[in-house]
Amino acid sequence: MASKPLKEDPTDKDLVVGPPKRSAVGLPSLIHSMPLAWEEMGPQRGLKTLLHMNQKDGFDCMSCAWPDPPDRKVAEFCENGAKAVSWEADTLTVPTTFWAEHPVSALRERSEYWLGQQGRLIEPVYKPAGFDHYRPISWDNAFGIIARELNALDSPDEATFYTSGRASNEAAFAYQLFARAYGTNNLPDCSNMCHESTGKAMAESIGVGKAAIHYEDFAKADLIIIMGQNPGTNHPRMLTALEEAKLAGTQIVAVNPLLEAGLINFKNPQRPRGLIGRGVDMADQYLQVRLAGDMALLQAVSKRVFEAEDAAPGSVLDHKFLREHCIGLQEYREHLSTLKEADVLAATGLESAQIDELTRRYLAAENVIITWAMGLTQHKKAVPTIKEIMNLLLLRGNIGKPGAGPCPIRGHSNVQGDRTMGIWEQMPEDFMDRLAAEFDFNPPRKHGLDAVQSIQAMHEGKVKVFVALGGNLVSAISDTAVAQQAMAATRLSVQISTKLNLSHAHVGEAAIILPTLGRSDIDVQASGPQFVTVEDTLCAVHASQGRVQPVSQDMRSEVAIISDMARAVLGDGHPIDWEGFRDDYDVIREHISHVAEGCEGYNVKVRRLGGFILAHPPRDERRFPTPSGKAVITVNELEALELPPGRLILQSLRSHDQFNTTTYSLNDRYRGIKKGRNVIFVNPDDLRELGFADGGYVDVHSESADGHDRVMRQLRLVTYPTARGCAAAYFPEANVLVALADTAEDSNTPVSKSVIVRLEHALAPDFAASR
Ligand SMILES: Nc1nc2c(c(=O)[nH]1)N[C@H]1C(S)=C(S)[C@@H](COP(=O)(O)OP(=O)(O)OC[C@H]3O[C@@H](n4cnc5c(=O)[nH]c(N)nc54)[C@H](O)[C@@H]3O)O[C@H]1N2
Ligand SMILES: Nc1nc2c(c(=O)[nH]1)N[C@H]1C(S)=C(S)[C@@H](COP(=O)(O)OP(=O)(O)OC[C@H]3O[C@@H](n4cnc5c(=O)[nH]c(N)nc54)[C@H](O)[C@@H]3O)O[C@H]1N2
Ligand SMILES: [Mo]
């Protein structure tokens, strides 16, 4: 009993704004997820699917990269995981008649919500150049067109191959190999917009860009600092790990401009206390830092650590660790001695006493974990900010010991694995050497284009073919109007997708959509049923096997699509055994074991129940694979974000009922928002000062250095507990405000969390007219 496709695009006419919640999860979340699962999958398929999720013999949840606990419960999923799988395992399908009824130009006017609600894509479709409709096409003809276009380019660098972080390790490995065998390193991915800043910063500081802790370390930590992350919505099962830590005596500090429900209190539905009690209080200290103020905060804490050491020499810093494992201590100490408290207070919006308290907590703790996500990575100074996390941890040896370490929390469920498999426009030389040796060819060595650079190159006509393994780049990247023009300037765009989104509507002259199996679907190839493998944010690699019957026999797995596309493009005589890849994923895994770092014996290790954990030298043995062989304490020049008078800093973030560009519903329960998304959250004092009132409507103009006026119209003002001078609106809609060139230094990640904006009075939207 599948839901019917959404008829009309909903408007905000029924928008309700209530008070924000002060507690996350509990009974309401399960009540909220079950009807959705039943509606989209039916009761039997729904229950069976949910119970297989995240089990050792089941499939990995596609919602986020949070790890599975060593001991699984019967129901090992969260509300938002249930939404993700219900959305994917939908029994509703896009009918063949859809394509004739909906011209591509009309699809461009639809919302992401409407598009996603049309059901699963089940047949390849093709929009020839000069036509406004897709039409069904055979798989072979689709591959033929792709081959013709790719082989007609003057250089392989005129094509770009995007990946979203849901692709399995097997698909990712085959895909990067295909792109490189074709001849380009243009392998942009969602990570370019996500944790790229993390990878850059950690690689320089400690030589590895991944979290340096194990799951069990949360409960062993004395202090966990959670910065720029909203786990209650985006990594809900993290709350269970935090609850266990709290019950074991761990303290928690939250650093976030917004008061987020999940960081205040958690009612665990799997415990009696959660169902009927008052739950567990999370943050012992909550620092409502100003947007982009974290670098100043971290430097201020480190400076106080040095002052404590000066007051009691030999007793504060971990001298043995610093001597044996680090370089740069003295320069850092001298640099921080010039840090001015007034600058720190201006940048953070905090009081000295709050920073003193955080420092006291840091110094009282033997073992400290710091976690972070998009609140830190999407700023101009994201890379140096994350390097300051490393500095602070290194001062007291908080790495490579139980209960301590840096812990970036990754987003897409396999974004980390995709990188391990070679999805990166700048893979290191040793990987390329192994790839060359394994397949006996010369992969291109020149670095390729990242996501922002790919859009720029398409816009300039330098990249002419765009291929995407999942995702929705047009909506996910900054500067929506430019992204749409960039896509329209290509000769051919190809999307390998499960469901419709705006990247199927803003397309090249010609466009192809290839429908793929999702993670929950049963995948059978010539050698029998297949499983795939994934890596979570704590470096655990394990198998994932789909358990539900695909809704159509004409969909193909990602591996099959990539293999057949490679065969068509590279020719039948190509030395790489693409057919072997498709017929038996063990063949791919055998190659992975020779090429990807730490994956020796891959086929054996991933067959162990629960998989294996990749080696991580800093975590495992305090060995730092940097050029000097030591962890590097870095000196970073503080540069605060200048806020001109009468302006606000805007961040774009996720509601509770969305997955990136996918909208599950128009609600954001924890923030008190129902049935609408066109809102902007502002501190009540700022609203008053700027001459606006709660409930009024504004146009939001962004002010980028390029002088171009970018605007988001008719947002409803919502007063909200956020730091002074700061505002928030929903991603992906707010991407219209971010200039493509406004990116983080070193990582080129769009600055989605610090856009300078000006509000202007606007009329309330006329909902009757928009119907
Ligand atoms: N249900 C669900 N789960 C998801 C996703 C989803 O869309 N839906 N997306 C997945 C993906 S790809 C990712 S990357 C993750 C994203 O997970 P998050 O990073 O939690 O996602 P955001 O909604 O962007 O939230 C950013 C948080 O950082 C805070 N913040 C913003 N700017 C600053 C700042 O300058 N300083 C500090 N200290 N805090 C700041 C915001 O107030 C907010 O709480 O979630 C993953 N999981
Ligand atoms: N302003 C602003 N912009 C942002 C962010 C922000 O916080 N603010 N966050 C950034 C971040 S962290 C990220 S990760 C990116 C996300 O960027 P993307 O990864 O490109 O976007 P998604 O919305 O996750 O992609 C959703 C689409 O993927 C397809 N899909 C889903 N499952 C599968 C599958 O199993 N296989 C295949 N082949 N396709 C599938 C569906 O067609 C679906 O519509 O957005 C970034 N953009
Ligand atoms: Mo992400």
C-alpha cells in the first residue's frame, strides 16, 4: 500500500511556529517514524526492513556515517534512519507516462519535496538535445550515447565524475577506476562541500584525516566537547552513546550558536527512564558561540592552558608526549601570547568567565574527545579552526589513549569509505602507484577538479560532460543560479539515481537518468546474491546486504551500471575485466585489497561478522605519518569575521525532516516549526534593534565581495535562541545566497555557515495566488 504521489507543491500557508523543544527523541520519535514507514513500504515490508537495518547480517543505514555499537539491539535504528529507508524502499514508482506528462522545464518549477515524492525511478530515460521531455531508452542505447559523447571530447578533462557519499566501496572503487582509465582525475564529491576542511586540517596536523577514537572511547572520556554539530537530528544514535557516557560520569560541553534540543536533554525510547522519566541532561556547559567564533574560542582556551602551566610549571602540559611526538610547541606558545582577550570576546560573543569555565573543565579532564561537523567545516577559516582543535588536544596528549582524541562526525553514510577507495580529485601518489601496478596502466597524475571548480569549469564551457553517481549537485552546491547555468551549459549530463531531484531538471543539452538499486534492495548478479561494504566515521568497515525486493526488475546496481558504462566507453577489448566486476563483487574486493590503504585481505576481513577496523597510526600507536613523523602544532593567524553594522551572519542548516536536499516533510519538530520551510531564525534582541518583528516577512540579501545582489524572498521571521548577530535558514534553499567563489581557505568548501546578510521588509506571500 504505497502512498500516492504528491499532486501539488505544498506552500507555507499552514505554517505553525511554536516554542523550540528542550529535549530530543523519546517516544514521539518512534511514533513519528512508524506511520511513515508503513505508508511508504506497507506494514510487512516496513517492519522487515527496519529490523534488518544496522544488524550484522543486514544492511547499513543510508542516513548517516554514525558507527554501530559493538552490541546491537533488536531495533538498531533511529527515527531519521527509519525515514531514510522508508524513502528509499518506497513501493511507489515513477510511471512511464510521467515523462510525457511532465516537460523538463516544468520539473524545474517543482520543489525537491514534490520531486522526491514521485516514487522510485525504474527505467533509464533520455532527453535528446533540443527536446523538453525525457523518454524511455534501453540501457544499451543509454550507454552508447554516453560513450559517444565521452569519446568525442578533445580531452578526458572535459568530463567530470561526481560522487555522493552513499555509494558503496565496491561502486566507488569501480567508478574512480573508470574515470582514471578514461583519463581524468576530475572526481569531485559531496565531501568537497562537507568535511574537506577536516581532511585538510587533520592531515597536516596528525597525518590522518579520520576520527582517532573507537566507539567504546565515548564512555571512557572524562569530557566530550561537541562543536558545530546537531546530533539530535543528524546523528540521532550518537545520543545513545552520549547517554551511556553521561551515565558513566562523562561531562559534556556543547559549543553551538543555537540551543539544539538534543544537546540539552535526551529521552531514550529504549530505556524506561527515557519513556516516562525526564531523560538525561546532556550539556553540562552550553556555549552559544557566535558563528565562526570557534577559532578564537579554541585559541583562548589554549592560551589559558599555557597560563596554567606558567602558574604551576610541569603539571599542566603533557611534556613527555609533546617531547616525543610533537613539533611546533614553542612557536605556538609565543604566538598565543599575543592573543588579545578583547578580540576573542568580540569574535565569540562569549564572556571571559565562560571561557575560564571551559578551560577548567578541560584541565580537570584526563581524557578529552572533541567532536565536530558542519558548524566548523563550512567557514572561511574552517581549516585553521580545526587545526586549533588538534593543537588544544595535543597540548595534553589527548590522542592515542583510551577516551581521548579528535572525532569528526562524517555525514553521508559512506563518504569516508568512498575516499578510502580513491574518490578524490587529489589522491596521493602512493595510491596512484598501486592503482597503476594493479591494473597495468598509467593513471593521470595531474590533480582534478573539485565540486566548486567543476561547476566553474562547466559554467565556462571547459567541462562538457557531467556524470553523477548519486546526489543532487545543482541543489547541494552554493550559488544555485550559477550551478543551474553551469549544468545547462554542458552537452550531456548523466545522473545515476534512486529518486528524482532538481539535478534531473537542470541538465545539459542532452540528459540521461539511470535508475539504480539502493542499499536496502536485494542485489543479484551472475554469481548470485551480492553484498557491498561501507566504512563508518570511526573507520569500521563492514558488509551491507540489501533485504527488500526491488520494485522493478529493470533497475540495476551501481556496480553493474558503472561496469557496463566503462565497457561501452573504453571498448570491449579493454584490459580491465569490467564484466567480472559486475558479475561478482569479490573480484572488485580482491583489487581493493591490493590498492586501498589498510585493506589487505579485504574479502576475508569483511566476511567476519561486524567487519574490521582500519588501522589508524595516531590512534593505535601514537605514530604520526606527517613529513616530519611528528604531530604538528600549528600557528594560525586569527582573523575574525567582520560584520558591518545592521547586518547578520547567516548559517544554512538542516531541518529535522530532511536529508540534505531531500525533504521528508515540511516540519522541524525540535525547533517548533510545522508545515513550512521559508523561515529565518533571528535572536530577538537583534530583531528589535534592526526594526523588525517576530512573524513579519523579509527579503534576505547576501553581501558577497563580488558585489552581486543575491536574494531569498519572503521568509518569515522567527525569534529564536541563537547567538547575537547570527541567523539561520534552511539548506538547500539558502544556497541561492552563497557566492560560488566564497569558499574556505585550503579546502575550497562553500562557506554555507557564514553568509553576511541584510534583511529588508517584505510583504507576506499571497498563498491564494500561488495555488
Ligand atoms: N537526518 C539527517 N541526518 C543527516 C543529514 C541530514 O540532512 N538529515 N545529513 C548528513 C550529512 S551529509 C552531514 S554532513 C551531517 C551534518 O550534520 P550537522 O553538522 O549536525 O548538520 P547541520 O544541520 O548543518 O548543523 C550544523 C550545526 O552546527 C551549528 N553551527 C553552525 N555554525 C556554527 C559555528 O560557527 N560554530 C559552532 N560551534 N556551531 C555552528 C548549527 O547551529 C547546527 O547545530 O549529517 C548527516 N546526517
Ligand atoms: N547551504 C548548504 N549547502 C550544503 C550543505 C549545508 O549545510 N548548507 N551541506 C553540504 C553537505 S555536508 C553535503 S554532504 C552535500 C550533499 O550533496 P549530495 O550528496 O549531492 O546531495 P543529497 O541530497 O544527499 O543527494 C540526494 C540524491 O541522491 C540520490 N540517491 C539517494 N540514494 C542513492 C543511492 O543509494 N544511490 C544513488 N546512485 N543515488 C542515490 C537521490 O536521487 C537523491 O535525490 O550538500 C552540501 N551543501
Ligand atoms: Mo555532508
